Amino acid sequence: MTGSEEEKPPTMAFLIKALIAVFNKHAGEDKLLSKEEMMNLTEKELPGLFTEEQAAELMKKMDKNNDGAVTFEEFHSQMAEICNIYNAMQNSTDFADIMMRYR
Ligand SMILES: [Ca+2]
């Protein structure tokens, strides 16, 4: 890889593909994120951003039909919110306040 390629920001298509790949990697063959897989995903993919308790709360929010598993549809429908949470957390550590704002 040359220096100029490294400086190029990733395209949106690249980011979407990466998001799908991250979901599939953690969801495994059943293409569903269990609570344990979700905890692993937040720990590995968003290191230091959520405590275990906060990750569990996020899982609850994502699991819209409350069946204990997160589909890709449930996952991606929360991504805009996660982007907002991520952005807000760069400036604040008050997780409860942030979750209230993005509920
Ligand atoms: Ca579900």
C-alpha cells in the first residue's frame, strides 16, 4: 500500500460492507446475535465504549421483538443511533443522559 492510499478516507460502500462483515463474524452461522455474541461484539469492535451493563442495555434496545436474538435488520436499524451515541460519548461520559437523549 502506498502512502496516498493510506490517506484516502474509506468509502461509504466500504463501511457498509465492513458493518455487514462485523455482524456476520459475531453472529455466526445462524446469522443472529445472541446476548453473549452481542457482548463480545461491543467488547471487540467498540473497545472501551460500553461497560458490560451498558452493552446489555444496548442489546435490549436492539432486540425489538424481544426474542433474545438480534437479526441484521434489528442491528442495522440501530446503527444511526450508535453513531450518535459514539459521537456524543466523545464529549461526555454520562451514559444515562446520552441514552435518554437517543431513546
Ligand atoms: Ca430479535
